[in-house]
Amino acid sequence: MSRVEIIAVGKEILRGKTLDTNSNWIAQRISALGGKVARITVVDDLIPEIVKELKASLNNRSKVIITTGGIGPTFDDRTLEAVARATRRRLILKQEALNLITQRYRELKQRGFVDSEELTPSRKKMALLPRGSTILPNSVGTAPGIKLSSKGTTIFCLPGVPAEMKAIFEESLVRELQNTIGKQFFQERKVSVDLGDESRLAGVVDQVMRQVSGVYIKSFPSHFGKEVQLPLGITASGNTQKEVEDLLRKAIERLKEELERIGHSLKEFPEE
Amino acid sequence: MSRVEIIAVGKEILRGKTLDTNSNWIAQRISALGGKVARITVVDDLIPEIVKELKASLNNRSKVIITTGGIGPTFDDRTLEAVARATRRRLILKQEALNLITQRYRELKQRGFVDSEELTPSRKKMALLPRGSTILPNSVGTAPGIKLSSKGTTIFCLPGVPAEMKAIFEESLVRELQNTIGKQFFQERKVSVDLGDESRLAGVVDQVMRQVSGVYIKSFPSHFGKEVQLPLGITASGNTQKEVEDLLRKAIERLKEELERIGHSLKEFPEE
């Protein structure tokens, strides 16, 4: 199975101020895609420290390295510079990234979230990417993620803000990872539940994911208020079609049982 | 400031089944003692993987390495063997550890938690320690922790079960760490609060610890039910006596404010 390593960058995790939930979320997601997280490292936002861990991960012949944190506009966002050093590339201003960032700040200005849409040096910095990077658009925040290949390893750099990290992961990484680390068989099933209260649903979903190892359950945000049907996507991967179907069946059964226990129910859709 | 590294051992964290709250707790605790966590690593329970991270931490000239997990009785508990290899020591049966384990299983048998007090090979394994280890008694579980010095680095191996890890940390490590990584000034203040519901108190305490960086607030379990005075211990460290006093003052003020907001209050004791 392909080796995946996660590097979380951030002083706030090392000081104990922030609990690193990102690495746990990514680990769940990678497992459900059929990959294997072999190592998680948390390092300070200092270039030599980040470079050291990146080099160690490259030496471990990881198929994929995912970094979180340190790609924003402030002075202590140094992950991209560290990636450039570890892979011996120059940082270059990427016009495509600059366009995305320009557009994002224009929107934020219009919505009154920032005072000015001016591309200050710190904002411009987010478009300084290691040569050869592919941009992963950030639909939630300002800093785009990047993808970079180096000697058989694919490096993905994602933001540290959980909502931004998850958005880029779902929108760009899932497809990429299915090709690089995924098992042969992969399937997604959609169901819907009559529990519109996402905070209550989260507990049920979390429990089932922990019980049925290798499945991932995603809820699609609903805008119709409470007491409606909420759609869920259940994904699993495996070495045989049967393995995948068994996992999906088991997850759906456990979900049904848990929902019934609290007076709710689950509806299955015909398979696509 | 002295470098501390944490190595969490366990497949369940890498699979995303377990959120690593141990490292976060230790990081908070180390910060409050005046130390600096420079790196957290999560590795699989495979000897070569653990050895590699231990060697990296030793090469980083860490003053202290704290490992969690992998010191129990099962076949995949391999941390002590990895520590022995990384520090080039032999594993030897430590009579003192064997006595503790024997005594513990006798108690567990009397209380009906285990069927037999027999020292099976897997139970005996917990007394196989790298030569030169000092035992850190485990008042909550069966596997004792260990302390080992190697070329200027002190390695502490703790269990992965949070309650056991915390018990050994509080009972043995705090004193040890104050000597090795602590800042010059260290102080503890006791207060009491009229909020006996520890689950509600936990939220308040957690918030204040995140706001006042460098303090640690410990609650002492109370056996008097709800609506009683619950004692809290607030610890801080710093380079000057004033720094420590300011931190303690700030934490107590924030605690008071937060408690008053939910209709409770805090009582200070005269300083010792």
C-alpha cells in the first residue's frame, strides 16, 4: 500500500494551544481512499525544521506528502519556501495564483470583510510558489493550495484552517489521490437521513466511521433548515469489489441502527 | 529553552480512528512548565519506524523525549524494544517492575477485573526494560513507565491510555521536568470554585488555558458530589518571579470572569 505522510506546521499545536484535528481528519480520509498514513509530524513554523521533516519524508520514499498550515499571508507562513528548499526549486510568482488571490480580495472587499483589495506584499506572497507547482483553488479562503511532484513523491500543501483544508481536499485531492494511492476498487453510495440537525448527526456519523474502519461518511450541507432529508455520501475502497460492497453495507446498517436508536431513519437510493 | 520532542506510537492514530489528544495535553503541560515542544511525531507500532524517529530526536539534541503508547502487554507493544535498539542497550528483566506488575494483577484479580493473576509471558514482557531504566510507577494501570538517560537526552516512555499517561506524568514527570527543562521560577496557586460539575468546569478551564499561554490549570477530583467547592491548582513558570505572578494573576482573573458569566464564583486561598 502506498505510503502517505502528513506534516502539520504550526507553533500553536506545539504550544498545546491548538489540538491538531486536521491530521486526524486527513488520516480518516486517506484510510477510506485506501491509502496508509505512515507518519504524522508536527513542526514549528521555522524553515530549517520544515525542510528537515520534508527531507525525511522524501527519504522515506513516501508516495504522497500532505502539509497543512503555513501558506497564508503572514510572516510566519513559511511552508512554501521550505518546500522550495527541500525540493531544490526556486520560488516564482505564479500569475494564475495571483489572479485567484486578486479576485478573492475583490470579493472580500465587496462583502466588507477587508478594508482594501490592494495586493500588499504579504498577500502577493501567497502567489510565490515553488517552480513546477500546480494550483489547487481555495473556495473558502484566500491562500490557494499547491501540488508539486518531486522524485516520485507528490507533495500537496494545504492551509491550516480546517474549513479551507477540507474544501481543497474534497475539491482537488480526492480525485488526485484515487489515482496515486487508491486501492483498485472505490465506490460511493448516497443515502439520506431524516435528521436535519447536523450537530446531532455528527455524533452518529463519527461513531460509525470509528466502528467501520475504511469508510468515510460525508454530509452535504443542507440549506433547508431542520427536519428535512439530509443527504450523506458514504465512500469505501478495497482490493475487491466485494470488500468495498461489504464495507458500504456494514456502514449503512450501523447508521440505520444508530439512527433508529434516537428515533430517526435512513433512506437508501438505488445504486448508480 | 530546552528542546522537548514527543513521539506518539500507534496505528490507531495513523488510521484516523483515534484523535491524538495525548500530545496536545503533554504540549500544554510542557509549556506551563517552561519547556518548548519542538516536534511531535506519530508513528506506526513497528520497531524500525519507532527507532528511526527516536534516532532523529536524539540527533536533534532534544533535552527530553516523551513517548506515549506501546508499553503494554500485547504483541504490538514494541516501544521499549525500539528504545533499547535506538540507545544500543539490552532489554533486561527488571525485578522491581516485575514486583509492581505482580502486585497490580493480584489487585485486579481480587477486584474481579481479570480472571487470573498469573504472570503470562505477555504480562511479564512489561518488565523487560532497556538496561539503565528507572521505573515510573503506574497508579492507574498495569504497565509502568520508564525513564532512561542517553547522551544528554532523557527519554520518558509513558502508556498510551490517557488516564495512565496523565497519572504518571503528574506523579513522576513534573518534578523531573522542573529540574531538566523548567524555567527558573515556578509557582503553583490553589483556588476553589463553587462549580462541582466537572464537565462544565472543563470548558471554562480549557478556554482560560488557551487564552493565558503558559499556565496550566489542574482540577483535583472531588468525591463530594455536585454543588461543592472544587479545588483547582494553577501553575506557571517564567524567567522572573514577576512574570510568574503576572501569569497566575491573569489566569485567576479570567477564571473569575468566565465563572461569573455562568453564575458561579472563585475563592482564592492565602498564598503559601
